[in-house]
Amino acid sequence: MNAIPLAGPHLIEPAQQRIRTAWTADELMAAEFPDPKWAVPGILAEGVNLLAGPPKVGKSWLSLGLGLSVAAGGMAMDAVPVEGGPVLYLALEDTPRRLQSRMGKILGGRPAPPGLTLATSCPPLPQGGGEAIAQWLERNPTARMVVIDVFAKMRGPSAPGASAYDADYAAVGHAKRIADHYGVAVVLVHHVRKAGADDFLAEVSGTNGIAGAADATLVLKRARGQADGVLHVTGRDVDESEYALRFHAAAGAWQLLEGPATDHTIGDTRANILRHVRANPGAKPKDIASALPQTDADTIRRTCSRMAADGQLTKDNTGRYYPDLGTKHEDLSAVSPLSDRPTSGITKGVGDE
């Protein structure tokens, strides 16, 4: 459970030179490429995935849980079906005892998957770490994911004279060459800035070179309301999405919650109003108040107005409220029993066909 043994020649660069990198336009349009391979469908695809978040938010619990789920097959985050395959988890800030304790809590008595390899030491990527990972991938050709927790331990020194942006971009580039050559998801666990930002990508610690070089960026943030966290996801092969998560401390497990993240990150009154308006588009405050007798009518009226100002509802000139602009003239009376969302006009998400 310590360092990955190093042996043999470089395994990445020579193969990279044999990969075709140029086509004429008609050749490229006629070419057939396989679909991206997913470690966690809809969330983690092959390539470099930057998983960032503030200290103690639960990034390591999330990444270890995902590693166990993917190695065993079954359900990730208690909600997303995953195909099983070997996983390499570099827990560079942990001890074997702590890893054993955390895995025992997450597994809850289930057997540990033999397909998960854990190491607590590895050289930086440009100083032998890349070759070590490549050798493991050569020995495990069906591998689905590599987790580096944390990236700062593996990035290595910057080239003399390089700008901060170029140094960040090059550091992620070491991991990207591995991910692209072997067709696996490489997850780099990273930190966010202390200061918040309107754009979650701007919260990633370092320059824009880090997120710019990654294929996808995932930012785990603390949430208000019923959820314990929100996972913001964007990338080249993944649709930009937000997922509400709940952390079960006793089991050390993150659970993906049903429905839009806003259903779980707003207060109970707003959530109840939003569910009612989704089921009854065009409702007026008095109609909502009748359906929610536990909340007084003035509170309903004021909350509806604030939700419209915050973009959570849309109001027409007759005082009727809708989930969004596109539903003012649609019949959205059919609501999913699982997510409390209208069954028509739903954008497909995790688990949707």
C-alpha cells in the first residue's frame, strides 16, 4: 500500500508519436471514433477530471467512495450505475491505517474490491510518477480510473522561467498524456481559493491554466438547505450540471439526491412553492397558499416575489407563476414521482435514457 514500483522504459512518449494528429476535412468527417468511456456516466469521463473543493468539504471521502464503487461495479453515490474495472488510488496525504478505517466505514461490511489498488507514496509526475502510473496501467489494461489525491503532491517543480499559467498548464499536461494514451479517467483532487466567485471555475486554486488544461472540472461546494454539498460539473465531454449531494457521516458516503440541485439547496418554503408551481404552472399565490396551509399567505406572496427576483420562478403580467419562461404556454401537469419534476421538457441528466 506504499509506493508504486518503478521498472522498465518510458511507456508513454513513443506511443504518443504513433497517434495520428492530422486529417483533411473530408477524412476527419468520414472517420469513426469510439464514444468517450465513462468511469461514472454523466460525471466522470476518460481524460483529466479536476475535482476541487475547500478543505474538509469531503473531497477525499467522495473520491475514495467513487474508487470503491468503480472498482467493484454497481452504484456510484448510491444512484449512478457504473461498470466495474481496476482503479488506482494514490492517497498521498493518508496513512494505511486511515485508509483502512475509511474504507471499512464506506464498505459497511461488504467485501473490499480486489480491483482497487491503493498507494500512499508516488514520485511527482515528471520525475518518475508518470512512468509508475503507466506501468500500473500496462498491467491493468481494463483500468477505468486513476485518482491522485492530492494533485499538489504530484505536479513536480515548474520549468525555470515559466509563467505561472504555463507552469499550471504543463503540470496538468503530464496527467493528460497518461489519460489520453490509456483512455482512462484521471481524477486530480485539488483545492479552491479562499475567496468565493460567481463562476465556480474561477474558484479553482492557481491560474486558469489548471482548469484550462483539464478535460473536465468538478467543484464540490458546501450547500444550504437539505443538501450537504453541490457538485458543479463542466467539461469537454460532459454537460454543465449541478448535482445536490448528501453526506452520511456514519457511513462516510456521499449520496446523489434526486432532482435539480436547487430543490435541495433552498429553504423548505421555497422548495415547497417550487414543487407546487412545477405541478401547477400558472398558479397564483392564493392558489399556492391553499395548497400549503402550513405557511401563511403573506409569506407565500413575499417568497414568490423573491423567487421571481432570484430567477427561481417566472411571473407573468397577470400575477401567475411558472417554473421558467419556456413553460408559460406548456402543459406541465404531469410530474415525476421520483424527482417532483415535470415529465415533459426535462433535460436529461444522470440515469436518464
